[in-house]
Amino acid sequence: MSVKMERQLDELLASTSEIVVNQIIGNAKIKVSDITHDSSKVSRGSIFCCIVGENADGHNFAKVAAANGAIALLVERRVEVDITQVFVSDVRSSMGYLAAELFNRPSEKLNVIGITGTNGKTTTAHMLASILRQHGWSTSVIGTLTGSRTTPESTDLQRLLAEELNRGGQAVVMEVSSHALALGRVEGTSFKATVFTNLGQDHLDFHKSIEDYFAAKARLFTNQFTELCIINRDDVRGSLLIDTISKDKELCIESFGMSDAKAVHADASKISFDWQGQKIESLMGGNFNVMNALAAATAAAKLGVTVGDIAKGLAAASAVPGRFESVSEGQDFSVVVDYAHTPEALQNVLLAGRKIVGEQARVIVVFGCGGGRDQSKRPKMGDVATKFADVVYITSDNPRYEDAQTIVKEVLQGVSNGSGVSSKVITELDRRLAITAAFAAAKPGDIVIIAGKGHETTQTIGANETPFSDVQVSRELLKAAS
């Protein structure tokens, strides 16, 4: 559903108090009807935002944008295009506020809940959305499973929120990535509540240090964005975040932790526990999903949802693709596919697998590390795998433009005996063959965990994307063996 909001440019800018305009060249009385950062998405009457990015400079696409119908430009420097130009110091941080104002500040009219953290964002978002629907709110989700980016660029985000409002939506649960916070994608968004799941090692190719990574996440828990903060007190950084923001009297802080859950039971396909006098059940397996359910339940309770509706909403939530997803074709061992691609997430799923099978059976893991991403976590992934699994198959996982064998060698540097060699570690670069070997090795009662790609349906090697789904491949292999 398209949204058209026509505003006179000078009035639009005057209403956007968060932006400092340094200069306007051209006619400021023109009527604008859309805003975008993508020259290919420009429509007639648009403002085109010239972002200075790491790999491309939007100012170089201004002529293309003008040819496509742009009526004005948001710029940091003058370009040789004969349309109105609005000068600001930082286009990226300004355009979210401008988009929000153009679309009539949609987040202020919706119940927008932002969820950030290294692991658990997607599952928590889907659990919370199910609860809010049970509460009677028309609710949508924005995140890893809904678009090419976990959090859309700010111009797209504000348009999406406006479209949701126009559809009669009442709530939006969205994953907020550290990239989004560092790059200003949620500028102009007002959150009814924000949720912190945890912090582990990820994206250090972008943030450079764990401190910078945490600082990006922590931005969401300020009165610039919200007044209600829901935080995991069991996480070291979550506890630090609580201590840090507790000094801000404008913020309401609610914590959650595993001690909130009683009589916990978890297997490969479901969890159950007692919470606030209510039996909670969910079709999402793995004991770590208890924490995700607690995050969703705590946020919902603070938003006014009854404990009864929280329980019904969690029970109604369908399993999330690629998140501890159980694959069964009648085999006598368990198979689980999970998106775990950080050391902490891999440890969580392996420990969950151990609890499911007990000490009498084995945990077998198949995993790899993606190319073009944080290299420092690769040996840590190898260390975690060999510490918490009985048999380890190291394979390819979207090597992109890196050599897959080199990535595997870096993973092997972390094998727990320090030599990179272990009798329980097998390397097989062909991911299908690695999964095949893991299934062949599995004995009755074992669990095979295939980690890293989760919901993804392609394998990226160089510039080529070929179809590959861990779930689909697993089903094919299991059916063929039955």
C-alpha cells in the first residue's frame, strides 16, 4: 500500500526541529511527496538523499535521481544538478527525521517495540508479535526474515511504518541491529518499548571493538528513542546497561532473567515453564528459548497485556524458520537447524542439544563461518564446537569472496587442544557432504545440529548465489536414507 504525503519543502523543513539546515539553493516552496536514498526508487516529487557511504557516494547519483523525477536533494556538498538542494552536515542522520516528518511521524501513532541484542532478536520478535495479536492488536514484524536488511534504511522504515498505520495496524515489533543504530536507520522513530536480549561477539569487522558494538546497542536505551527499557539482567552487558541508564530518571527499566521461570522443561521442539503463576508453553525448542520467551513476556506485561493472553500468545506462536528448527523424517536421531553464527549462540544451541539427549548420547555439529565477516570469531567458534560437541564437522558457510579452505584453517586454530587437530573434528568443504556424513555417523538417540545458515536458502560463493537450504537438504537426505 503506497503512501503519499505532499508537503511544501520549506514548511517540512521548519517542522523537522531535529535537523539543522545550513543552506537551501533553489525554490523552497516546491511540493514534495516522497523521500528516498536510492536513486532507482525515486518517483516524481521525491527528495533524494545523497548518503556518503563506505563504498559509494550518493552525490554521484544526483543526476540519475533528477532524471527519475527527484524534485529536491538533501546534500552535504553542492552538486551540478539544476534542482533544489538542501544542505546539512550529515545526510544519513538527517534523512530519518525528515522522512518521519514527511510521513506524519507514524511511529508516534503506533506501538513500536524495538528489540536489539546479538542473539535471540528474531525469535523474541515473533514471540512478542504473537502475544500482541492475542491481545487484540493488529501487529506486524520487521526484521531478519522480512527484508534484505534486519533493519531497513530510515527512509524505507518510515514509509513502512506509515503503510502499516494506513492498513489499520496498531503495533510493529522490529529487530534493531547494531548497524542500524550506528548508521542512523532508526533516527526519527519513537519506540513504545525497547528490549535488550544479550551481547556476544559479532560484527567486529564493522564496530572494531566490543565496546563500540555495545555502545551502538546501548543507544536504543535512551530517551531519544524510548521511555520503557526491558533488559536481560543475566547478561553481563545487560547488567551494565541497567546500571548505566538507571541514573536517567526519565527511563522506566524492567529486567528479566532465568530466575523468573520455574519448572523449566525443554526438548528439541518445545519448551515449558511457570511464570507469574501461569503455565507457559511454546513450540520453540531449546532451553535458551526460555530466555527469549521471558523477554517477550516481560515486554508484553509492561505494555499492559494480561498474563493469560501472554500464555495464549506464546502457545500460538509458530516455530521460527531456522531457529532451533526440528527436522524429522522418521529417523532415530534428532536433527536441528539453527542460525547460530556467533560463539555464544553456538554454545547455547550445543548446550541445549546436550540437555535434550543427556550424557548417554552424542551431540554432533555441522557448522562453518561466513566469509567477509568478523574473522576474530572463527577460532572461538572452533573452540566452542570442540568443547561442547562430541563430533564436529567444519564446512563451508557463505565464503563469499574468501577462500573456504582458509576460513576452515582459521576455525581450526581454535580447536580446544590448540593444535588444530582432533580425532573428533572432520573438515568437509562441501556442505551437503558434511551434512550427509553427520547423518551417517549419527546413532539412535544422538542429535545433529546444523548451525550457521538457519533460514537462509542460498549459498554465496564469490558473486554467485546457489540454492541451498539446510532444512531442505536435511529432509532430502533423511528421506533418501529411510
